[in-house]
Amino acid sequence: MNDKHKAVIVTGGTFGIGRAITLGLARRGYGVVAFGLEAPQVSSTAASGIAELRAVMDGEGLDAELMEADVSCAGDVARVTERALARFGTIHGLVNNAAIGPLGTVLDTDEAMFDRICAVNLRGPYLTARAVLPHMIAAGGGAIVNIGSGAGWGKPNMAAYSTSKGGLLALSAALAYDHLHQRVRVNTVVPGGGGIITGMSLGRMGENAHLFGKGAVGSAAGRPVTGDDVANVCAFLLSPEAETLSGTVIDVGCFAHQGGPVPAKPAQS
């Protein structure tokens, strides 16, 4: 099996940014096992993505394992891992993309909601890393990409979400340190740029896509970041071209990990 046919698990890989990552990797020849939940989650429109993604892949002559599973459930993570091993023999890459992001301060967020956000956004990556690391180590190395957020450095009205994404940054760094000499690379990707449309962002806007991204600064490309932009960076970090990179944070956009806000483009004089 050459480098471009290595197996990668993508969590939350059937909708939104995860869907773009799944397609981007499959188009590059990776063996992909993508999973997510079919029922909509709190503050998100992500739902029923498997059939639509399967149709797109069939139309392009692509193939991937698409499964319904909950990243916060150890049993589901084990089932996905077993499916990947059964099909590909080992696991070379992992993209932790699944997340939920209800808004709220600590006063607005009850204990059950706080626990659920952390279960998906932080315990989920812990469970998946714990499941795949032994196989990566046995194979001589691998790569983990965690999808972070500018909220990981703190954002208003995002107390629980910021907590979970800040924890993910710390987990990524700890994993990178712990497994450096086992050649398991761990990096974080922040989908910055402003205006990127996801199931989470639409859920926060009440599914009103026309309201989202108004006045967004965008990126150095002169436009908002897309899921394909994020997918391209994930593919790079999983590839041999990134074999020396671990413990890094790559902002797919501009300054999101530094807290922003990016100043608006000046008006034409």
C-alpha cells in the first residue's frame, strides 16, 4: 500500500467541513472511514448526510466507509476502529472533526449541556486517539489532525465551547510530545477566515444562510474560507510532505488563533 492509499478515520465526516475532508481525502486516493450522526444535534443543522455523500461519491467513482456512530461513545469508536482494521489492516491517519457548539455564558449553560459539549468536542478526540494510537505505533507511525477553533483562546458567549476547544489544543500538544519518538504526528487546524458555513454555524444562525458571513473579512484569498480549504490542509498534514510537522497549529485563514478580530477592508477612496 503506497502513501496515498493509507487509511484515515474522519469523525463528523459525513456533513459540513467533515464531508469536505472525506471527499478531499478520497479524491486523493486515501482509504477513508467517515462517521457521524444522522439525527441533528443541538445548535447544528448537520443531519442525514450519509445518503447524500454516498451519492456524490458514487457520481465521482469514489469509495469510502460511511457509518453512523457517536464519537463520544467508546463502544461506537471501537466499532468504527474495528471496521477500519477489517477493511484496511491498520490505521494511518485520524481527523478529529466532530463537534457541537451551542452558544452561551456559564450562566446560560446548564450542567448537562456543558457535559455534552465536552463529551463530543474533547472526550471524543481522547477516545479516538486512544483507539488508533496502538495501531499507528505498531505500523511505525501515523498522523492525527484535530480540528480546533479560534474559540479555543476564548470567545464571548461561548464558555463551554471555548473550554472544549481550548482543551483540544492542550490535548493535541500533549499527544505530540508523548508520541514524537513513535513517529505519530499530531497537529491542529483552525478553520479561520470568517464566514465559513457549516452545520454548526447555520444552527447558530437559525438556519438562515443569507444572514451568515455578512461583512466577514474572509482570508488572504479575498474570500471566506471553505470546507475544501480546510480539507486541503488536512490532506497536507496527513501526507509524507508534512513528516516533520508535529505540535503545530495551522490557521486556515488569518489570525483566528490569535483572537482577532481582523480589521475590515478599508473603503475605496
